Amino acid sequence: MHYEPARRSWAGNPLFEAAHKVSSFINSARLRMARKTHFQPATVPYMGYGSATQVRILARVMLAPRPLPGSKADREAKAGNQNIRGWRAFTSVPIPNREVDIEIGEVSVHVRADRGGLVDTTVPVTLEPGWHTATIRASGTPAAQATVLVLDPSTTFGILSDIDDTVMVTALPRPLLAFWNAFVLNERARMATTGTAVLYERIRKAQPDAPVFYLSTGPWNAAPTLSRFLHRNMFPLGPLLLTDWGLTEHRWFRSGAEHKEANLERLAVEFPNMKWLLVGDNGQHDEAIYSRFAQRHPENVAAVAIRQLSVGEAVLAGGHTPDVDHSGSAIPWVYAPDGAGLAEQLRKIGLV
């Protein structure tokens, strides 16, 4: 049975409809200003994934600031040595409802970006397992190449990992966390959690075909920065499953918990034979989200690994979930404050 989280829809509410009109007006004004200041149209591709019969293509169409030729920013971008302060990722302006052509393998499809410029579509296609390239052409923008990981049908184990406080140290009060990480911090100042990258590599050595997916409530604007962070800190390459902030078609704010649950459910449908190692932290929601998913789909969960926040991290995170007794669960739950501790616990159950 496909699970759909309960939602309260604000569609039809006069205040909500007015907010949508104001949001559209502001974005239109930003688009006009961006064009006047020589922002360039661009399609930003994100890593996609899929099976032997279909793939999920992710990208965003926007107007983005263009570095001056020969400038420091231009040289850093060409060398891959960016050290961008977070707010710069939000200076781009989404181009809503732009028509987009996608080519992958022998298949071409025509889709339309949503009101936030996001392309998130499934393309039926027959492909061999491994890495592939999709060409994305949005009208009025240069073509972009998106990397797509096609999983082998025989692959039955994968890692699904949270990001904040799981692979990246945040240690900030929750009300300030999103603002600080997204807008203020230089990307090279962000620190990886101790031992987590080594843990994932050890698992990959034991399970060479295991894919790694990163599921976060972070915004798509931050995807390039997060990808560079994961690469610099030697985390395995894998698709990012992010979200957007602000108004949706049916509610005032996007729910991070619903975003995570919806993607977990989607992966269970797309890869019914896959067992996931679910990795998160005990800051607020991961345990509850993973627990509900494991109850609905025990056949899709190999184990749950929870990084325990320190006392200081827990205080800054607004507390942590109370210790839960999972001794009666058929699915192993392991806890440790760092990657080395989780590796030792997972070794005992044969996953490392």
C-alpha cells in the first residue's frame, strides 16, 4: 500500500491565494531586475537515479549571476576551488514554467518546470546499470548534462543518509540553523562529522554495489555547495534528495518530515527489493521518521544507524528524541556518537 502523509490543504483560502499572487509578483520583479543586471539563463543539473526501466531526472531553470571574465570568482569556478558564502546560492532567480526537453539513451521527452523552476520528472527508458548522462535543454538556456545512476536489478542493499548533524556538523540552535548554514557560512568552513565518511567507505567495500542517497530538508539552491562538500570530505558520490522552501501549491511552508517520508516511500516503490541502511541523528525527527517507515516496510530496511548528539549539540538542536527501546524490533537499531562507533556496532550485525 502506498503511504501518503496527512496534509491540510490551504488551496482556496483567500489569504493563501493572495500570498501566491504576491509571491509570483515578487519573482517576476526579480526576473526583470536580473535580466537588467546581465544575469544569464542557466539550467543547473542535479544527479539523477533510476532502474533499468525508468530514471528520475532533476534540474532547475534559473537566471544566475555571471562571474566577470578573469575575476577571482571566475578563476575559482573554472578550477573547482569555490569558497562561496551561503547567501550567494540564493541570488539566482527561478524561471517558472519553462519548457524543457530531456534526452537520455534513445528517449526524448518534453516537460515543463514548476513555479520554482524545478524539473523533477520520471522518464521511462531502458538502460544498462551504471552511470549515464541526460541532456537537458530548457528553452532560452544552454544545454546541461546531468549524471544519472542506474542501479543494477541485482542490487539489494543501499545507504540512505541524512545530512545535517549526520554527515555535516551544525551545532547551532534550530531557529538559526537553516539561516546560518544557508546564508552566512563559507562552504569550506563546514565540517564533516567525525568518521562518517570512513564508515560509508567501509560499507561500500563490504557492499561494492551499494548506492548512497542523501536525503535532506535543505533547499535545492544549496545542492551544488553540498555536492562540493561531500566531494571534499570524501563521501561516496550519490544523488541528493532536497526540497524547496516557502509556498507550495497547497500549504504555507513545506514540511521537512513529509518531504523525507515521501521520498522514502518513493524509493520503496521504485526499488522494492532494496534493503536500506537508514542513517540519521537523534536531534529531532529522524528516529520517528525511520521508525514509521520500518513499521510500514520492514522488508526494505536492513538496519537503522543513529548518531547520538553530544549534550551541547542536543541543547543547541532544541533537544533530542528520548531513548527508545528497539530491542523487540526485528530490524537492528544501532547508536553511537560518531562514525567509528556506528561502524563497530554495524560490524557486530555483519553490515561492515
